[in-house]
Amino acid sequence: MKLETFLRERLSTPLPGRQAQQRFAPAPWLPHWSPDLTPETARRAAALILLFPGPDGPLMPLTVRHRGLPQHAGQVSLPGGAIGPGESPDSAALREAEEEIGIRADRVRLVGALSTLWVAVSNFIVHPYVGVTDERPEFLLHPEEVEALLEVPLDHLRDPTRLRWMTRERQGHPVRYPYYDVGGQVVWGATAMILGEFACLFDEAHRPPSPD
């Protein structure tokens, strides 16, 4: 599988890292924030980018978080969650993906990790992993956590025309957010920063357009 070979090789070399992550961050940034910081008070989480074959090329699953969740309800995210005591980040990424959308961990081959990302608003340091599988998983959504599943073509993630900007309020002030338009769904925030770095593995210049 050429894609798997490429990713294994690319993820074993220096990553796009902070500079790529910051391209997809809200503007202006929070004071004293940088994606590569690792505060001692931060909790840790893991997430999984999983590529599987589709009829027209590789696909990846994204989740629409359940509207009843206390945090980030209704947002589009990668499967993932908090790392348990004594648990390794890669094991947590696989466990959470299995719990949330039914991906069997024994069917996934992890090919490497992206840069960690400090999400200041929730004070989580996220460890994103990239995995591949040889067939479309038999997805089973956790009814209390996942509202819907999106099967997103890898080509959509790499397409710069799908990158846009929007404005939201943060602490009473307008903030500009770059986002991916994926089938009419808005993918922004930490998920966009992780996927943005992932897309930069294929094209180092990948970035949102200049804000209006």
C-alpha cells in the first residue's frame, strides 16, 4: 500500500509541527498559547486519524459529537478521548476509537504520530495518531457520545478550496477561525489544527487562504 509506506516514512522524519498547527488556529491566539506547550496542569488525551479504502480513494471517519454532551456538543471531531491512568497514548487512541465508533483495534495498523497539541480552552494535550486498515470498518456508534459519522475523502482534506474562515465570539470579542468545509459540515478548532498538520505531510504549503 503506497499510502501506508509514504506515511510511515514521512512520520518518521521531522513533522510540520507548531508552524503548521498555528496556521489553523483561531486568530488572535489566546495569550501565552502555543500548540507545543505542555503545562504540568494539563490532562492528556489521544485521537486517531484512520484511513481506510473507499470506492474513489482513501476515506477517514470523523464524528459529530452528541448534542447532549457537556463539552463541544455537536462539533465535528476525530475519534478520541482522555488517556487513562497507566495507559499509553497509542493504546488510548485505539481504545477510544473502538468505544466511540466500533473500530476494532486489532484491525488497525498504527503508522506513526503527529505533533502533540495543547488545547488551552480545555487544558488537554492531545496525542494524535495515524492508522490504516485494509477494509471499511463495521462502524458502531456510541449512542451517548456520537450523533453521526462522516466518511471523509482524504482528497477533501488536501483540497485548499475547502478551507474557509468564519467569525465567532470568544470572551465577548470577535475571533476569526479557519475551518474545513466537509460536506457542509464545519471542522474547526483543535480538529482543524490536527488535520491541518496531517495535510501538510502531503503539501508543506497547505494552509487556509488569507482572511478577508
